[in-house]
Amino acid sequence: SSDGAIFTKIAIINTIPGNGNNNYSINDNGVYSGKLYYRLKMVDLDDRFTYRQVIWINSGKLKA
């Protein structure tokens, strides 16, 4: 997201349920520059979902 309010899906990461893996990595090859906002949408096997805390990145520095 460029404004922290409207988000666009950039990837789907599938994990094995219950394996305890909390490490994720994705490269965003979008054409945007400056401050960008990111969040994870965590979907359970029953299709319920929650969103993780929004973070923002500017000039390669991670901010929470």
C-alpha cells in the first residue's frame, strides 16, 4: 500500500499447518518508491482470517 489504507495482494505464501514456521520472505518488484506499507493476511484452514500489524518500509529500512 502507498497510503496504509488500501492494500494490493502481491503474493500468496503457503505453509504447512502447525509446523511452527513464522519466517516469511517476499520480494516486492513493484515500481513504487518512497514509503510503502505492508501487512500479512493470515488465513486458517476454515477460511477465517486475521491481519498482522502493518509495517512500513522506506529506503530499505524496516519500520514497525
